[in-house]
Amino acid sequence: MEVIEHDILLVGGGGAGLRAAIAACEASPDVSVGMVSKLYPMRSHTVSAEGGAAGVARDDDSLELHIQDTLKGSDYLADQDVVEVFVDAAHKELTQLEHWGCPWSREPDGRVSVRFFGGMSVKRTWYATDKTGFHMLHTLFQTSLKYDRIVRYDEYFATRLLVRDGVCRGVAAFDLRTGEVKCFLGRAVILATGGGGRIFPFTTNAAVKTGDGMSLAYRAGVALKDMEFVQYHPTGLPGTGILITEASRGEGGHLKNKHGERFLVEYDYGVGDRAELGPRDMISRAEILEFEAGRGLRGPYGDYVHLDLRHLGEQKIDQRIPFVRELARNYVGIDPVWEPIPVRPVVHYMMGGVDTDVDGATPGVEGLYAAGEVACVSINGANRLGSNSLPECLVFGKRSGEAAVAYASQGASEGPREALVGQAQAEEARLDALRHKVGGEKIAQIRRELNSAMEQGCGVFREEDSMAACVDSVRQLKGRYADIGIGDSSRIFNTEIVQALELGNLLDVAEAVAVGALARRESRGAHTRRDYPERNDADYLRHSLVRFAADGPRLDYRDVTITRWQPQERKY
Amino acid sequence: METQTRKFEILRYRPEEQSEPEFRSYEVPCMPDWVVLDALNAIKDDIDPTLSHRWSCRMGVCGSCGMLVNGRPVLTCAAFVRDYEGTIRVEPLSNFPIVRDLVVELDDFVHKIQSVKPWIVRKLEKDVEQGEYRQSPAQLEEFKQFSMCINCALCYAACPVLASEPDFVGPAAIALGHRYNLDSRDEGNAERYDAMHGHNGVWSCSYANECSQVCPKHVDPAMAVNQAKLTGALQWTGILPKKSMT
Amino acid sequence: MSENASPTPVAPARPPSGFPLAHARYRNYVLFALTSVFMFVGGVGLLLGVRALGQGPEAWAQYLDALGHPAVLALSLAVFGFSVYFTLRWMWIGRKIMVGRVGPVPGPPIPMAGLGLGGIALCFATGIGVLLLLGGVL
């Protein structure tokens, strides 16, 4: 078996991964970084982020305000010490991206422009029209190309963390091109694989968002934190789930029901005067309530509401949100200059993820770090504010890159590598067996059933019975997954094997989400229960922690870190 | 919504079993709002799990799913089935070796992107604490269009020069190098000069304009390549200075 | 492409579908490439004329006679046609690549997009006019 060694190993090459790789190189002049990614880095899902990235930039803004907004948005489930670190670094990271060439939109005087975003009390969202994630990802990728020390392993799928005596020293991954399993050894491993929105059927998430890193860490003994909090974005295109950016509301767009009413304003949904600039969880709920009140519009993919941009005018639309126009025209045949866009809530982001500290280190497994959507550090708590996730990738990507280098340079003992290579060899045997696996179940069928179970059990509004049914369904599907059959036994670019492994990861993540959701008997942020409609700080101002065990997940809680800001009623 | 069964001819190549690519037909029940990529996924899920193709964002921005549909390089996530009549023929991108089925070899493409040094080069880097570089909207506008490339490689599949000169750096890479040269924050065009104006650089382009015809993001790489010719010529004669960090 | 050894067997790259003659776009491009042949022929013709001029009045008269031959006339016409096509297409490119710059800081690109067919025709006519003037015809 081929053994490849680097000082730092990265799994994933999106916003957080690339930032971590660059930070590692800058932290030490001779560190070598191996970046294992299941796709070419510029394909990573960071590319789809549209609206912008938050960072304090103007005189009318302050770090204090950004912290307050973030905490309130999180429904006070975010750790306050971490949010302080995040807000303090966010604007610096965005400036760093500017120095690396990111084409931020500009004011006439040459400063970077900022726009309004949901739940943010002032303009603080930096943007590059409405392709912010695309530009950030390409800037990071292109900047990473100048470091010879970042060695990329593009289109390698990581299947297992190599852990010895509670210390993570590598990862087993197979090369899609050849099917060959390789043993990657390093002094520290950083996971930056993104979220797992694909557990749901209707999502803005790309096909690759299958919770791979979450499952890797989970199986290696790290807890998954706050997994029950899944963000629904209020404006996705029906059918495809393509995201229409929140910037369309930040720039002044209105949401309207079938009577043409701005329902967020005319009915009291708790979103307040700022209406369309409310946080995502509240607006998504408002849309569902509108549907239930019979005021939604009917379409082939269920009810929807209208996102009306007509009053903005063609010029502003083309200047600020051209991609919205492009997407609406291409995918629903509607030109937002003349017609409202049909939208509905769509699964967008997972607040939860791999449990980490403020440096991305995972408690329990030494040498393992996580950053970006895969991680839960936690700044997002029960509901992430729009435009906080891109700076999160940067801030915690950088911090984990630097922390990993510091850890690696402590000269952690090399130790015998046989055990690690042995684990990779076991992985090779497992994949060989999987390639020739005969069984009665089909990957696509299990995936569809999983999606529908999650949608029914863990949607915008949740209830005890449907969640319990969802937990049961996921468990049954896990059982059936053991009996899948593989139709393609070839080695070269076998995407069926990838799908089979991804399905396994999806099942792990889905189970953690459902178990966490069932146990949290309150409504907080994106986790809204009809049977427990109130927030319950006495019992649940705590992070949930789901740990892997052979006979089913173990659930545990940890107190939220509160420093200077006492939880208050969340009113806008 | 009613499905309609459509016939697809897909170029299949499984190197472990076939010595040469050949077409295979599939009858796929398609929803009226499907794109070609949806049909490929339906084949993969329900008809033939051995079909391999790349895809991810399915909203036209990750650049994974470029293929030839009826001979034209397109993003299959943005190519609607209803816009094609009769049998739909799907092939891997031309001008690239085929790894398997609809998957082509892209490493060479990525090396070409890297060869033009697509990053900001400066004599002195400003500290983050000093804030951003000022850049007027006009200065931004100068390179913005060329920064919209999603690296989907459709332009490489369309370029007739690349068909006969595989070492040509190619439209996307040159457009990217040109993008950095035009950026008011950059001082590194001398560093990019050899890659962009050397033997396999801009002068290989004979302005067929095919790259701009197929570009899904309206980058107009042909414009970039030919603007770069002018700039390069003026730099070669010394009329325009080369900016260098050294 | 220029990759060394591929780690797995690959099927060779295939040329763009239908190249070079299947589509009008490709045919236009081939025609554009073909202009070089005719412009070369035209250039050789002119050089022969210069040589004839140097060889004396007799040779020059012969040269002029040859120019009147129907085949040569046809060829000259083709050369002229291809030159016109080349010029038009070159101008078409030119308007895209010429970028207006004012002062040391480059302004926004001003592709000569406003230069439509009329403008190109005007440039072309002016060029012909100058040639005729220099040639003493006018």
C-alpha cells in the first residue's frame, strides 16, 4: 500500500480547507500540507454561496453590535467567548481576502461596499455582487496555487480517520481515478468537508454535501454537537431547491402571499418592523404558516410565496443581484424585473457539526481539527445569521490551520506506523469487499426513503410522534443499508462506490439530527416544536452532543458558555 | 406533471472492459422541467448504476458537469431536455482524454490554470490592519468580467486550436492571467509574461471565437486572449511597461 | 494532453464535434484561415511585378499582359475578396480588443463596440481611398 506523508493533512478543499492550508503554510516556512478532497477544490460548495460575508466595516457598526446580532440570531445557543473571537477576526479575514484579490463590490470612493442582511442590525455584509462564495473560493484556490507546499490530492475520497491511542495521525482515502486506497499519514488532520444537507430531499446543498467529515469524526469517537438545528432558507426555487440569495431581500425585495400582501408585515410573525430582513428561521416558519392559512400559491411542487423584486428596477437588479436574475430566468423562466419569483423554504445549512473548541480542535481525539460547516464551534447556535458562514470558514479555517501547525511542531511522538497502515489496509479490504457486494437493496431507494423520512420528521415544524417515527425509519434504513448491492465492480472512477459510502455517511448524520431533535423538548431557533412552542432555558440552554456507539447513538449535553450577554426574549 | 420518455445516446467508456468508447442508448422517463443532468442521474439511480459522470451544485456555478450535448459543449445542469428534439446525444468534453464514460482528464487543465500565476503579486504586501486597497468601481469593472470564469473547461472543448496544439495554454487560463494583469492591486504582469506570451501562449490563438460562443458565464475569453495579445505586443516593444515584483 | 503517463488507460481526446466543416461558425473560421493562402499569392504577385519592373520595360509589359489573362484576373479577384474578408474580420476583432485608456490609471475598458458595420465600412473605404490616392489614380 502506498503511504503518503505530510505534516498537516486536510480533508476537504472548500473555503475552510483552503484557508487552513494557506494559514498552515504561512505559520511555518517548511510545513508540508496534503489536501485530500473528493472534488477539485474550485467545485466545492462554498462556490454556491451568494449574498455575502459579514464583517464590521463601517463607523456606524461595532464589534459589540455584530456580537449581539449573532447571539440573538443564535437564540443564545452560541458560545459567547467563541463569538467574540469570531467577530473580532471576521473583518480582518475579509480584508485579507481583499488583499488576495477577491473582487468585492466597491463604493465610488474605492472602499468595499456593504449591504443589509437578515438579522444584522446595520449594513455589514461584504459582497461581490451575488456570487460572493464563488469569488471567495476561486480567490482562495488561486492564492493556494502559489504554495508548492500545498500538495493536492484531487478526487480522493476519505473513508476513515487513522487513530492510534486516541491520537489522529492520518486518513485512509481512495483515488477515484484508480480506485486505489492510500494511507495518508500526518501529524495533524483537519476536517473541512462541509455539511450534510443532502439528508433532506429539498435542499440548496450540492450533491457532494453528504456529511462525510461529520461521519468520519463521529466514527472516530468525536461527538456531533447541536445536530438538531437545521436551517431552512426562506427563498429557494420550488422543485430544484436552487437558492435565491437573501441579498435580494437585503437590497429591498418583498415576500408576498397569493393576495399580494407583504405577509411578514401584515400578519404578526414575530419578525418585527424589519420584516423581510428578519432571520431565516422566523421567515421560513412564517411562510409555512402562510401556506397553512391557505394564503400560499399552488404549484406543481407544493405551495410557494412570491419574492417580488420588481420595484427595485432593472438597473439595481443587474448591478447588485445579477445571478438571481440569471437563475430565475434559466430555471423557472421568470424575469424578476417583470415578474415575482416563486420561492419556498429549503434546507440550507447545518448549525450543528463536529464538536470543536475555539481553535478547531476536537475534544477526545488529539490531533484532529475541524472547521467550516462540518464543525460546530459554536457561533451559530440554534440559527445562523445569513452571511456569517463565509467568514466562519475563513476565521476558523485559519485558526485550525495555525493550531494544527503548532500542535504538529510540538514533536508529537512518531510512534510505530504499522498500526495506522494496518487500519488503512483494513479499509482497503472493506472497499474491495464493497465493490463486489451482492445484496437486495438499492442505494437510490434507501436515499429516497431517508430523504422523505427526514422531511416528514425534521422539517420546519416538528412534533414528538413524527420525530420518533423518523428516528425509527432511519434506524431501519441503517439496517437495510447493510444489505445494499453494488452493480459496478470496476475500479476506475467508480461513482457507485462513492454514492454507497456517501449514503453511509448520510445515515450517520441523519440519525444524529433525528435523535438530537427528538430529545430537545423546546423550541429554539431553527428547532421549532408544535408540542413545545416555548424556549426553555432552564433545561435546554445546552449543547446537545451525540456520540457514536455500536448499539446506537448516545446523547449528552454541555452548558452553553455565557459571558457578558444574558439570554433575552428573541424579538425583532 | 406527466413524464415523457426520451431517448439518450451516451458515449460509454469503461477502460477495464472496453478498448474504445461506444454509444449506448437509454430510454428515460423525463419530467418536463428536467435538465440533461437530471436524466443522467435518473439513469445512474434506476437504470444503469455503472454510468459515471461528474456533478455537484446543479445551479451552473461549480463547473463540474460540462459535457457535449448534441455536439455542443454545455453545462448539463443548465441544458433543458425540452430544448432538444429527438434523440439526445451526450458525450464527454472534446479535446480532453476520456478517463471513463463522461469523465475526462482535467489535471492538465488545472496545471494550465496554475501556469499563469493566478494570484496577486506585489512588491510590498499591505498589512491586514491597514485595511483594504482602494479600488474604484471603474477599476473593478476593468477585470470583473474575466473573474467570472468557473473553470468548467467548455472553452477548451470548443477550441479548434487545442484540437491540433494540445499544449496551448488555452482560453480560460489566459483570461485568468489577463484578469490579474488588469487588477489595480496587482504588480505581477512580468511574472505572467512567459506563460501568457511564450510559445504556447496567446499567439497560438487564431481567434476562432469558439470559446466565447460556448462560455456559460459570458466571460468572453476570446476577448481576453486578444486583448492580451495587444498588451503583450506593446510590452514586447517596450511601449507598455512590464510591472514586476523583482 | 501533455500529461506524461496516465495512471489509468484513457481514450484519446476527440476533436470538437463536427470540426472543421459541419457548422457555419467553423466554416467561417476555416475561410478566415484560408485568407492567408490568397494573401500570400497576392503578395507573390506583387513581388513578381516589382521584379519585372526592375528587368526593364519589356518585362513590365509582359507582366501587365499576364495580369490581363482571364485566369489571373479571376485569381486577383479572389485575392481581393479574401483581403476584404480578412479586413472585415480583423476589424471585428479589433473593436473588441482595443481598450481606451486615459492617463496613467487605466479607465474602464471601452471595447470599440460602438464601431458597427458602418464604421468598419467607413474605415475600409477610407483605406481604399488612400491607396488610390497614393497610386495616383485620383
